[in-house]
Amino acid sequence: MLNQNRRDFLKFAASVSGAVILNETKPLYAESQIVPGPVRAWRTSAQEKFQSVQSPPQWQTGEELSPLAIYLEPATTYQEVLGFGGAFTDASSYLLHLMEPDARRALLSDLYGQSGLRLSVGRTCIGTSDFSTKMYSYDDTPEPDPELKHFSIDQDRAWILPALREAQEINPDLYLFSCVWSPPGWMKSGGSMLGGCMKERYFGPHAQYFVKFLQGYADAGVKVKAVTVNNEVDTDQDGHFPATLWAQQHEMVFVASFLGPALEKAGLDTKIWINDHNYNLWGRVADELSNPQVAKYVEGVAWHSYAGTPDAMTRIHEMFPDKHQYFTEGGPPANMFGPSEEHHPGEQLRRDDSSYGTDWSRWSSSFTGMLRNWSRCICVWNLLLDENGRPDITNPARPMGRGGLVSIDSKTKELSYSGNYYAFPHYSKLIQRGARVFASSGDVSGVDHVAAENPDKSRVMVLTNSNKAEKQVHCRLGNRILSVALPSDSITSFVW
């Protein structure tokens, strides 16, 4: 069956639902006579963390269902999944570097190994980000250096490149993409890496800056497969940390006339993704991709979740179906949450991290929304931070509370795990690279659902119950029904 958009499928699903309620006996699904295989299931809740469900429910023949049931249609497929992962920031790589070798290997294996989360995607920073031990670029000179005579990636050789190489040893299929927060200050208005915008006369040298970075990393044994023009192109962060404001027209000119041709001339197959910012900038993305000279070089769009909603990715897909969508940043730093309600005058304000290890349903619901809106990957922010959400050059005097996919206590070296970490295995361990998301419909209050078929033909369904009470849910595949009880605040994954 040819792919359909989600709007068409929802109309189809509604008609199917009505037919079932009216007790029509004629099978309405293409796979109505196919018997699904045995079901396996895993659950995360307050009592269990990705624990195998004993005696899970199995598919049964059935006819009547509640109109609020979930309907599966594997013949209607969407995007191919690339994978899941997090960011190897300077901060995260530094903390990995400080760990004892065996402990570091164990943590990276837990994240990227086959017996762990099986993460397969990683984000790296081209120079400094806000989560860094220091502010630096690869060409820090007091005077402009348009020929990049002083370019060097030596700062990354101490702990970033070693962390990436070790992760590659654990997962040789690791897909890396990289992002600039700020080019060298001399390329920008104001001469600083803190805020400001690019000077157009340095677009050419900046394109070569990308080329030299990609070549330098490749020579160091790390292949970067995609780059974005800049992290969060629509803000300079008020100069609080390394950031660059890119006007829409500037991003278009840079991609079409400088970065694209430079990568092409250097013989690099690195993909270019634009935006690398929030969902609410979908209009900007649409304008840029409407230009053929820009679209020629753009393979996909990178998105963050701090503003807007994930259906922005569907809007862009429907307008430009040949461009892929990628989720590239969203927590869990502690500042994803509001400030603590309880603090006293003169006391350092600390963000509330009380839900750090318990908000798995929140993250799973977010992941489901991304996958249901064409995202090929889900890559969260820092892999590892300390108990104060550091290293962070934004405001080093202000503790921010636990952050990162994993948090490490700077004194005891004890690890604690985010709700994000507990949500990930329901996706990253079960949905393989190359899987196809397929259609599921049905509005069950407080329950999110997504399904995918793996290259090995196994199928995965993830159900997230954000309700404070148990929820009884019926899922229909052809003329088979799966009746499940979802505990409160839980994630349950099924594979058959």
C-alpha cells in the first residue's frame, strides 16, 4: 500500500471504528486473516523499570470493541527510524574522562551497548556549547584569520574524541551529527562568541571551518555524518552563552552558496540539516525549503521541543516529503522544569529536580509524539552531568540541580538516572534502525500509542499511560484483539 498521510488515515480509522460498532462481520483490515505471533512485553512504572511482564496478554479473535480502542494498520507506513541517543557535549565527555576506566566503559556500554539501551545516535558540538568546561572555538585568534591558518581541533583530543571513539567501539553503527553554537568571535558582529550574528564576508571561511572540522575528526577516527548550520538559529541567548543569531536569509545564502558547495567540492558526503531549533519555527523552515537552491543541499530538518508542538514536523513533511525530520535536542537538563517554589531571600535559586528520575511517562509521551510526526531520530541533550547540572558556563555560580540523561555525584561518583533514561529502552532497545513507524489510531484519554515494524518483521507497540489510575485498553490488529491493563503512570511495550 502506498503511504498515506495521517489525516487520511484518521478518516479511514474512523470509518473502521464505526463498522465495528455496528457489528459488521466483513473484515476491513488488509491483515484480517494473519495470526500475530506470541506477544512479549516490558513495563516501566513506580515498581518496575523496563521489567519483563510475566504471562503478557496475547492476541485473541474478537469482533466488538469500544469506540475508544486503539487500531493498528501495519500496511500504512511512515518514516524509517534512524535511532536514539544523546549529546557528547564537552561537559559530558569531561565527566566521562574523570571516571575510572572500568566505570566509564560500564556506563557507555549501558547506554550504547547491545545489553544496555542500545542507543545508536550521538550529537557533538563544533567547538564550545553552553555545557562546557571552557569557551573555545577551533580558531581563537585576536585578529581575523580568514585563511584558517590557526585552525585546530586539539581541544577536543583530551576527552571528547576519546569518548566518541570508545562509544564507536561499543556500537560501530553509531550515527554522529554535529552542530555549531558559535563560530570564532572574529567572524561575528561584536567580535565575541557570546551572542551576535555572522558577518556575511566570513561565510566562505566559515564553510571551510566546517570542512576542516569534518576532515580533522575523520583523521582522528570519528566520522560525522550530518551537520546543522547552527544550534538554535533564531536566538543569540542575550549573550549569556555561546550562540549565534542567523537571519533566515543568511542561513539560506550560507547553505546554497557556501556550505553546500564547500562540502561538495571537498568530496564529503556529510548531510546538511537546517533550523536546529524549536517546532514553532516551521514557517521559517517552509520558506527556506521553498528555495530550490537551498533545498538542493538540505537533506533534513533538525528540531527542538522548547516551544511549539511536534505536528510542525508533519506540516513540513506534507509540504516537502523528500526532506527528513530529526529531533535533535530536548532535556533533560534541570532547567526543563520551573524554579523551586521553596526558597528564601539571599538563598541561591536552585531548579526543582524532584521529578528528575520519575517523569518517564512525560518523556515517553514526548517520544511518541515525535515518532508520530515523522521524526527519524530522538536525540536528547547531555548524556552526563553532575548533581548540580554542570559543567555549565552559562552561570557556573548557580547550581541547577541534576541534569543529563544520567547524573553523577561529583564526590561519591554515584550515578542516578533520569525519567528520560527509563523511557528510552521502550524505544531504543526494541525499535531497530530501519524500522518503519506504522499507523495507529484511537483516542484513549491519557494514553499515547505508537507502533513500528522492524527490518526483521517483528512489530513493536508502545503504550504510555499518563493517568493517575490504571487504564484498560483494547488494541485491534485485523480481527485480533489484545486486551491490556496499563498501570498508572506507566510505559508498556509489546513485541510480536
